[in-house]
Amino acid sequence: MNTWILVVDDNTSNLTMANHILSEEGMRVSCVKSGEAAVKFLQFNRPDLILLDVHMPEMDGFETLSAIRADGATADIPVIFLTADDDSETEKAGLQAGAMDFLKKPFVPEVLLLRVRHTVELNRLQADLARQVEEKTLEITAQSRKLERISMQIVRTLSGAIDAKDTYTNGHSARVAEYSREIAKHAGLSKDLQEEIYMIGLLHDVGKIGISDAIINKPDKLTDEEYAIIKTHPVLGEKILCNITEFPKLVTGAKYHHERYDGKGYPEGLSGEDIPLEARIIAVADAYDAMSSRRSYRDVLPQKKVRSEIERGRGLQFDPVFADIMLEMIDKDTEYGMREK
């Protein structure tokens, strides 16, 4: 089945170029010249992806996106904004409004094709995950009715896709999940909650699927604008996982693992025990693995350095209870086995 792309731009030259680039790759392309025309088109058609110009007369890109998201029949169609602007605030606002990505005009054919393919693949992965979860739900007995578990195989597959996107963090999600489960165990939480936290940990970085590969894998220091985009991944993670209503706690790890105990984190600036328990545990495990893993710019940090950073963040970045548990785990790990191999 051909990928179907709707291109919305008031400039005929842009429509012609996008149509040519995408059609040459075997994609089906429909073009309209206004936001109003796009909304009417979507009443009777369902493309796989929408390329939407930001600046258009009468109904601009933001208003068009709002109308698309307000309609239940089109709300989940992925949108990439098109713009000639070099304005990080516009880009940030677009991502927060629900756009999956931004493309600069004039188009670079290779970049256009990569972004389109990546976004369509991501959306299909979400749809496939939702279908598999629904299939598993139908297998649950009539007595239980509610989904009591999600296939670990599905979650691990998605977790692997997350880590595969980032060249420098292979196995990160699995290690964070394992460390989180161990912290929960030491904290005396129930076996069921330990397993829930493990699953939540596997998907804590799922939002990074929606971040450009060029930013995720950039070997140099990120610019302020790029860092602002990276910081949107908790909200993107929430959007990806919120449809799995049978396991709403999946969202907590993805959305809140960058909150800080002192309230200086993101995306909502929560503090203390207002941060969900699962996210407070994952935050410690995530930071630990970031330091005990290789990065493009450094090797694994010495265990002593990792320990001092966890201790320094106790009560500031981390819940002191879970920070203390991690410090105990570090002290017992005399061979520094808890690290990227």
C-alpha cells in the first residue's frame, strides 16, 4: 500500500516540488492551497501524513492543526510543519501544539524523504502497538474484563526501537528498567508494583522516537534551540502512550522522569511527592545509567564519580529515599557490574 501524503501550502511552487520529490519515491500525493481546503479534504479522505505550511492567509498552520486535532476522525494523523522561518519559538510552539516535526523550506529532497518516512513509520508503530494491545485485551477472560497485563514482548520490542534510534545509548531503556525494579524491591514495594515499574521504565524514553535523528545523535554540544526540542520528549512520550488506557501508569515514567525533587525539572516543574512515585524511582535509575554508560563525548564515568553525583543530587534532583537506596546498591556493587558492558 502506497504511503499517502497531503501537502498543504499556499505556494504553488512548493506544492509542485513536494509532489515531485514524493511521487518519484512511489508515494501518493494530494495537494491543497489553504487550511480551509485541507479541513474539507480531510472530511472524506484519510492520508498517512500531512505536510502543513505554517504561514498561510486566513487560516494559518496553527489554526489548521487545531481543527485537525479537534476532529476525532483526523486527530491522530501525524503532521509535519513546513516553514521558511528560522525561529525556535515557532518550532517549539508547533511541537507543543501536536506537530511531529518541522521541515525547512526550500526542501532538501533527501531530508524531506527521511522525515516523511520516519514519521509515517513511527505512526504505524503506534497503531501496531495499539492493535496488539487490543488483541491481547480480547484474550483476557470475561471475568477480568480489564486488561491486567501488556505483552512484555511488545513492550521490549518498542523499547528496543527507542534505543536503536540513539546511537550512543544502546540498552539504556532495559538497564533503567532493571535498576528501577531493583530500587522498588529495596524500597519494599509489592512484587506487582515492581513489575509495573519495570515495564514503565522500559518505555520512559519513548518520546525520543519523535525527535529528529540529527539532534538525538549529534556528537557535539546541543544548541539552546536543539536542547529545547530534546526537552519536549516527555510530552511526546505522553502523547504516544496515553492511548493505552488499560495501563495509564505507562505515561508517568515517560512524562515525569525529568522532574526534579526540588521542583526545577520539566515539563511541569513538579516537586517532592507531587511527582509520581514511579517517576521518582526512574529518575534516579535514569541518571545513574546516563553516568555509567558511554556517550559520544566520554567513556563510562568512574564509579566513585557516579556515587558522588547521586549523593550530591539527594533531596535536590532525586527523592532522598530512592537516592539512598541507589547509594546502597552502588556500595554493594564492589566490582562495578552495574554499568554498560
